[in-house]
Amino acid sequence: MTNTLQQGRKPPASQGMVLPYLAAGLIGVACAGLVGRTLQGPAVVPANNLKQAVSDFDTGNLTAATSAFRSLANKGDPHAAYWYGHALDLGLGTPADIKAAITQYQKAWAGGVTQAGTRLGELYLDGNAIPPDFAMARTYLTEAARRGDARAARDLGGMLRDGIGGPADPVSAYAWLEVASLRGNAQAQVERNRLLPTLSPAQQAAASQQATADLPAVAGNKTAPPAKT
């Protein structure tokens, strides 16, 4: 199923889903972990055992890495839960199981791992692996954007622009795309520039003011604090 946010641009999740599988097929399992990691961007990896598991994942030792993620997640490590969900999401080192992946992402999100909330929002937004829930997607992406995730801010801007999961709000859409742009998201910059000419001068001023107000709070947040070991 394709939703309206996907029209006119490549959705973030589909780009992330296609590239890992394509890379795994073309250049072998050794690169699958590294490519899979790019789907979500670098996650905080505080524990030594988790660092080793992520290293194994990046170098293609997927089965061992996923086993370690599962073990650490079962012990309550939210960062390991994020990585285990990531492996389940893409079927790397373990059979793909989107429902189990969502459970792990939810554990990670509850433990403060911002990328997990972004991914949950994208899954509910895209409606490919699971039935779409646009209101849920907007909720996750709003909070992840407020926690400082640039990709969540970009996705949220698109939803607000197109009225997905709630009323359209071009002013807030521009503001979040501006926040994502200032945090280094190139696609957000493209979408922001496309949106700008559609706003009235008053809307442009309001959007700029909102982005200025949002950015300091967002910039003060990091993706996930290191867990105590």
C-alpha cells in the first residue's frame, strides 16, 4: 500500500528497506550488516558487549550479532532491543518478523532510543509491512522529532504538509522541514524549498518564527543517552 506522502518523493523507509536487501544480494552477506545499519543511522551503543555485537553486525557476522542482541534485549537493554528489532525488521541474522520487530522497537522507545520511535512512525506511515495507522505514525514522529531526530522531523513535515494523520498545516510543515534541514537532512532541505513558494508572506514569517522556537529545544536533545552498565 502506498500513501499520499510517498507521492513525488522517495519515502524514507522504502529507501532503507530496498537498499539493504539489494546490497545483500549484490555484494554479499559481509556487507549486509553495514548497509542495514544505515537504515536507521548510528545508534548509541553504550555497553561493551553491545559494541561487540554491533561490530559483528557491521562485518557480516549477523547470526552471532543477532543472538547477542536478543540476549541483551531480554536482559532489559533498550539499545540492544533497538538493534534486535532492526535485525528482525530486515531479516538480517534471523527470519524477518515485523510484529516481533515492533515489540522490540517499542521496548527500545520506552527506554529512550529515539531512532526506534522514528522507525515505528515510518512503519505505521508506510503501511507496507503492517496496516497503516497515520495517527499513530504522526504521534511517534512528532515525539521523535522533538527528541532531535532529523529524519523524524522530515517525515513529520511531509505529513503536516499533506494532511496525513491529521489536518494539513503548511506552516508547521515548513517549520519542521526547516528544523530537519538545519540538522543536516538534505531531503528535508529539498522539500522545504519546494514548499516555500506555496506559502503566503505571513505564513512564511510564521513558519520561520516557529522553526526558530522549535530548533533550540530540538538541538538540545540527543538521540539516546548512554545506558549505565
